[in-house]
Amino acid sequence: MAVLHTTINGEAITADVDPSISLAQFLRDNLYLTGTKIGCGKGECGACTIIMDGKSVTSCIIPVLRAEGAVIQTIEGVAKNGKLHPLQEEFINQGAVQCGFCTPGMIMSAKALLDENPEPKKEEIREALGGNICRCTGYVNIERAVEAAAQRIQKGE
Ligand code: FES
Ligand code: FES
């Protein structure tokens, strides 16, 4: 076992961890933050996307000890004080969720983009979501949801 110190959704965490597991496994199995999904487990589908030190990353291929000293945000940390983030609301409003398996990863990729660039062009949205696969809804409504959220964020929401 090893000791990990990290910050997750604003909370400082110290935990004994098995160094052979991935960050996604740690989030789900040790912290019960099961909004982060594991689909492929190989860095190819984006279901496990989180934000680590401001960048979207696929947590299934990150060894847990790489989170030492990092600042991490998961889907559970996106709503604030019981209020959904504009991205979460617009995924609902625009019909961008069907089974929901890809949704946390999509939202985390989109949030990393909008945190850095609140006025993205369509191509920039496509590029930011390029590593996230959805098997149900299709990408048109997802792009629309990100555009609508961006407009709300630009208005100060
Ligand atoms: S589960 Fe991590 S990229 Fe697919
Ligand atoms: S909504 Fe089912 S995989 Fe995207």
C-alpha cells in the first residue's frame, strides 16, 4: 500500500491506496464517486473523463499515484450548492442524454473546455469532445447542449 494526498471536489483527501490501481478505480471503489464511468478501460471511450489540474484526462489510464498533489474535479463536484451547472441543465434541456453512460465524461470534457474558453467555436467543441464516445444519443444534441451552456456562461450564469 502507499499513501496518496490529493484534492477531490475541493476536499483534501489522504488515503491508503494499492499503487497498482487506476485513478478511475480509486474514485469509484475507494471514494464511491461512481459518476466517473469505466467503459473501455483503455483510454479510448472517454467515459472516465475527469478534470485534473485544469485539464480533462481519462482517469482509467492514470495510475492512482499520479494524483499525488493534484487538484481533481469529478462530475460529483460540478453542481454547486444544490444547483446544477449550465452544462448539466442544457444536457437535459437539449435532450443530450439517453442511457447516460457517456454523460459524466462528456460534461467533464466540455467543462474543461468552457473553463478555459467560454466562447468556443463549433470546431473547438467537436475537438474537445473528440475523445468521448456516445452510443445512444448522437452528437448533434450534445454539441447543442455545450453551445447553449456556453451562451449562458457568457451571460454570467
Ligand atoms: S474507460 Fe477510460 S477511456 Fe474508456
Ligand atoms: S447517452 Fe448512452 S452512451 Fe451516450
